[in-house]
Amino acid sequence: MKNLLSAAVIGLGIAATGQAAAEPLKIGMITTLSGGGAGLGMDTRDGFMLAIKQAGNKDIEVITEDDGQKPELAVQIADKMIQSDQVDILTGIVWSNLLMAVAPSAVAQGKFYVSTNAAPAALAGEKCNPLYFNAAYQNDNLHEAMGEYANKDYKKMFIMAPNYPAGKDSLTGFKRYYKGEVAAEVYTQVGQTDYAAEIAQIRASGADGVFIFLPGGMGIAFMKQYSQSGVKTPVMGPGFSFSQDVLPAIGDAALGVKNSGQWAKDLDNEANKKFVPAFQAEYGRLPSIYAVQAYDAAQLILSAAAKADVKDTEAFRAELLKADIQSPRGKFKFNTNQHPIQDIYVAEVIKEDGVLTNKIIAPVFTDHGDAYAKDCKM
Amino acid sequence: MTIALAIEQLLNGLQLGVMLFLMAAGLTLIFGVMGLINLAHGSLYMVGAFACATIAAWTGSFWLGLVASLAAAAAAGAIIELTVIRRLYDRDHLDQVLATFALILIFSEGTRWIFGSFPLYLDIPPLLQGAVALPGGAEYPLYRLAIIAVGAAVAIGLYLLISKTRLGMRIRAGESDREMIGALGVDIRTLYTIVFALGSALAGFAGAMVGALQSVQVGMGEPVLILAFVVIVIGGIGSIKGALIGAILVGVVDTLGRFLLPQILAILLPPAQAGLMGGALASMLIYIVMAVILAVKPRGLFTAHG
């Protein structure tokens, strides 16, 4: 299973500004390229590589390996990348449980970790680390946004997530901002594919809205089954369940679903207007939220590498913290715990030229950080 | 809890059970007749789902897709029987597990290579869309009722095939004594290929039926495979009747557990904790049931070999 997928040395040289290192900067990307979660990993890899390619910096080398969504495999790959490949920065992990297995030990060995997606509460609060950066969000953010949004029209919500750390964070985040009544709080099995029992409970609960956090195949299965069940209670959720990688598989059953995100394809800013067509031209599909997060992670690393040598940890960290990038998300800066402060929107799934996609309907949070930053002492 | 909700949940359990039966029947048949542990059974389920999704997307007809799923899974089954499985009958179970595990990897990565990593779209045919009203005021998706009906038809069909036809007679004879029926002039190699293709077709059919409800993606077969193994261990390895009873037992216990345990715990605990604990316990429930049944009847509920 341990397949080296690509070892890419990219691009034509440009005269790097400042003190370009004589040795190339080595980035180890560990992401999920096989199994049910592979779509997320491929968008992560492709978004990241797009930024690297656009920069055309020949002093940057990216080594990519597949973790198969298995924590033990991710740990092995990280050890190998740190010890024999001698990478300077690790990135790419999609899942929080894998990140918790890899990132704390990587930063303890003096390597940078820049997260493209996973953002467990632990690493945002007490266990924050100067070498750990998150370019995506904090896990709770998008759920918090849905909770805030639900306050407007919904009095009684049925909320549901898989029974694992990110699932618990999700419902905690939702309830942090939601002021109405919670009809029921249901935890499903991770990887569950049949939701008939839960849909029956939704029908019986008398809730006026349903909040789900069911990433990947779980969300596809739920939405298809829900649309056939005759239950008409509106569904909402964080953007993961309705991002560009899963919408085609859900089909029209997703139409009208409200979902939160820190980015959408139609976000009006210069960087986004360049990013979306560039991604489409390169890979022949629309980018997802994962691709944007990875694209920004790569931009952050590139921006720091242009000004400082990665071997000089303090200087490199200071450059990363400046977040001197043009993000397709628009505004982007780092909080004290090195997680983003950004705007969060609610979007609606629509059909545009026969393709399902998201359209922003309202901003929910402006310059939103996270609830854990106050526990982070650096 | 209302009567309508109880009826709906029981039907859900029954539907899950019937779907598991389609998987478990093939698995137990192959084990019973050939003594082979086939881990790649979940891959054949995936092949069926992908074949159905592809043909349905091409032709616009779910029904043609369903036919294609049967054909593709049976063909894939026959091909791996002729090329790989055939060499494993005389080996011990460890070799079989290793070789069929390798087949899982080959099928998964092969499918990814052809179709990519993103899930495919497969929808329920228009004829079976929507929900129907049940007595007691409940509504139930028509498609799930159709799955129950199809599963019942397959169960009856398999019963007739095995107890009333010449092929069924040979299958039963093969289960009892494979050397003897070879000596009596039955072409045992062809028989094995037919049984394997039949089991594969059932798995592919289940994959296609379920694919319309869930997501058609690489690796979709493995979680179902684990449940199917639980079913055949509970039912008694090699017994079709055991597979049917075991599947319905697992389906109903799993569904009701997921639904009732959090509610029972909510009497004692705050709702959030009850949801967490109940969810965790519910996911263990079928394994607990399996352990209890094995403690009482170590060879399962119905043993095929007397």
C-alpha cells in the first residue's frame, strides 16, 4: 500500500527574491489518495500543486504519499519523510485523527506543519505550537456559522454527526451559537451508509430543521435517502457535505440545501477570479473547498520561503505569520493560535448550466476566529 | 414512541436484513460448496454498483444498469474463479485470505484507475421514487419496499434452485462430499465456476440496488463484507436458511439498537451524553449478539453440515 505517488520537482527557475536557500525547500505531503476519502486528498494535492506550479520556484520539492486514511500509515510515512527524505515542512492531512497522530510529533522534531484541512480543538487551544499552522479554519468554525444562521428561522433543530472527535466538535460548535431548542442530538457510526433509522427519527421528532455533519460518502448516502423518504424538513450543514467533490454524486437531492463555508466559487475577489479558471484549466473540474485550503497553504509556504530560509525557524515562522498572500477567500490573517481569522458565509446549492454548485446567499461571521485561541499560550 | 415510527423502524431493519442476505447468500454458498473464504466478495458488490451506475448514465435506464450489474459481477466472478480462486481450493484458509485480500486491492485500485476517486451518481428509477403511505399514518420510501420484495423473491428463488433443480442437487452433493460427486462423473470444476459466478452475481445485484440509495465509490464493499461475515457466522456457515435468518436478525437488531439505545439511555443521562453513549453501544450491539449466539451455539444457528 505504500506507494510513492509522485516525487515532483517543479518548474522553471525564477530569480528568487531575498535569501533563496541553496538547498531546495522540501515539503512532505501526506494525504488520502486511496479509499473512500480519496476525493478529498486529490483536491488537496491538486490545489497545493497548482500554487507550486504557478510560482515556478525550482528550489521547492514536494514529495507526496498516500495515507489511505489510516493513522498508523500516516505516522510511518511522516517518520520516513522526516528521517530519510529530510523534509522541512509537512502538510496535506485531511482527517483530524490522522493529524493528531502526526503533527504533534513532527513539530516536536522541529519540523513545520501547515494543515490544509484538519483542525482539531486540541491543537488550537492548550496544545498549540509555534511550528503548527492551520491554513483552513478551526474544526468548529463552519458548524458555529450554521448554528448562528439557524437562529434566524429555526426554533427546533434535529442535529446529527458521526461518533468521532470531529463529529463531537461539530455538534458542540453548532450548539455554541444556536439558541433554539435541540429536538435530538444523534451520533451515527463513522462510515455508516444507511440512514433509514435516523430519517425515521427526524420524521417523528417534529423538528423544523435538520443540521447534519456527514462528510464524504456518508453525506451522499444520507441526502439520497432523505430525498426519497417523503420527509420535507429542510436540511443544512457545513460545506464539507455539499462541496464540489460530492455534489455530482448527490444529484438534485442537494438542491436548495444551505451550507456554510469560508469560500465559494462565486466569491467576488481578484484572487478567486484567477484561481477558479486556473484550477479548471489544469484539472478539468471545479475546485472544492479542500483545493482552496491547500492552495492557500502552498501560497503561505511560498510567501515565507521567498523571504526567509526554512532552516532559520524563527525568521520563517515570522514570515508565515504575516500571511502575505492573495487568498481566493479574500481576507485572510492568522489569529494568536496560528489559525485563520476569516469571513464565513452561508451558501445554497443551485444548478448552474446543468452543474450543481454553491452560491453565496449571506455572510454570517466577519473576521471570525475560534473559541480556543484564548487557551493558547505561545 | 408511536406505532407509525415502530412500523417504519421494523421495515428499516427488514430492508437492511434483506440487503445483507443478498451479500451473505453468495458468501455462504461459496464457503459451503467450495470451502473457500472469499474476502473479495465485497469487491464484486462494488463491481455491480459501478456497472449499474455506468450503464445507467450511458443509457439513462436504471433497469439496463441492473442487468449490467448482474452480468458484470457474474463475469468478474467467473474470471477470478478461473484465474485465481481455482488454485486455492486445496490450500489452507490463510492462503485463501491472503490471495482474496490481494484481489480486493486489485479491484479497488483498478476501479479507481478506470473511474477515478470521486463517487459516481446513481439514482433510483422514476418508477420507484417517492414514499407510500402505510397503515398507522407512516410513510415509507417505495424503493426500500421494492428491495424487501426483491430480497424475498431471491430467497424463494434460491430455495427452489437448491432444493428442486439438478444444479441444486449437485451443489448440495458438492457440499457433502466433493470427491464423491467428482467420481460420479459430475464436472466439479464447471460446477464451482457456476456457483462462484452465481454468488458474485448476487453480490453485484445487491451493490447495484444499494448503490442507488448510497454513494457508488471505491471501497464501498468492505463495510458490507464485514456485516455479511457476521451474518454467516451467526446463521451457520454454509447454510442459506441461516444466512436469511441471520441477515434479518442483524438488520433488525442493528436498526432498533441505533434507534432505541440512545432513547433508553436518555432516561438516565443528559441528551448529549446519551446520544454519544447510545451511538457507541449501538455500533457494538450486533457483535455482542454474535458473541452470545456463538457462546450458546458455537457453529451458528443452522449448521449446514449436520
